[in-house]
Amino acid sequence: MHPIIQAIEERRTVNHFDPTRELSDEVITDLVRLATLAPSSFNLQNWRLIGVRTPEAKARLRQIGWDQPKITEAAVTFVVVGQLADHQLVPDRLKPAVDADIMPQAVATGWAGAAKRLYDEQPQRQRDEAIRSATLGVSTLIFAAHAMGLATGPMIGFDADDVAKEFDLAEDEFPVMLVALGYAAPENWVQKPRRHVSNVLDLV
């Protein structure tokens, strides 16, 4: 079985972490580097992560994260931050691809125009794109963590306004989700059964 397929088959959501085991800056940085390889519309890469890892910062986050123990038990809990899709950033985000002769300048210019038509004065579409991009990034992070023998627990239980204020999010940013990451404790469940493919697939 291909390792990627095996990771999809094996991955599980974890609610209990070993609070005695930490992660180095190097491991956390490498996990985020891998997450940045996820796709995003026009290569906007319009998301970022706040790695909450000190006891003081974890306590602040847990207070506004519905008092979920995994926030403080995990080695690091990420605040996944979505950034509203801004078409004005497209030229800068595509410049490295142009400079590396991956993308012709004419194509990059065309993409910039298409992004303007898609996102300019479209607040809901800007927000939707931020959620999509952040979710793709987090999915990549989750499987990268699994490949390193680590576990993750995504969370939507938090006060978004308080998180934005407590962690100084910019006006064009908002918290999409939290993700606890670290070493699983023994008492976690195995992967829960999923709906049958026939319940989720229509071939037309």
C-alpha cells in the first residue's frame, strides 16, 4: 500500500494527548513548512498558523476555547488563521514562480486579472476562499503529523472574536479552527467508522 493511502486509512482524531512530551521548534517548523505546500487559489496562500505552545499562552487559549483539555495537554495547539482573499497580492505571490521560469509573466498577469474579477468587492467570496485555503493547509499538516508519528485533534469549539482579540489577528484575518498536535495518550479511540461510499457519491 502506498504510504499516503496508508496514512489516510490509519489517521484518527485524538482527544487525549501526553502532556509530558514536547516538540522542538525544528519539528514544529518542519510541519508548518510541509503544510505550506498545500494548494490555494491563485497561489494566494492566504492563511497562517499561530503555534500556541507555552503554558501561559495555552492557558489563555483554553479559557476562550471552551475549556477543552487537549488545548493545554497537546505539545502545541495551532490557531489556524484565514486571511481574506486579496487580489492585489497575486502578483507578489506569483513572482517566485515567474522568476524560477515555472510560469510565464503573461500567465501571471492573466491570473492577477482573473483574481481581481473574482474577489474584488466580494466579501463573502473572499472569506470562503480563506476557509478553503486554510482547510487545505491544515489537512496537509494533519497528514504530515501522522507521517511523523504524531497525532492531531481539530477543534471548532472556541469564541472567534475572543481568539482574534487575544492573539492580535489583523482586520482581514479570522480564526478558522484550532488544531491540537502532539503525542497521543493511550486512552484514545480508534478511527471511527465512516458512512458508506454509496451515501456520499453520485456518479453522473
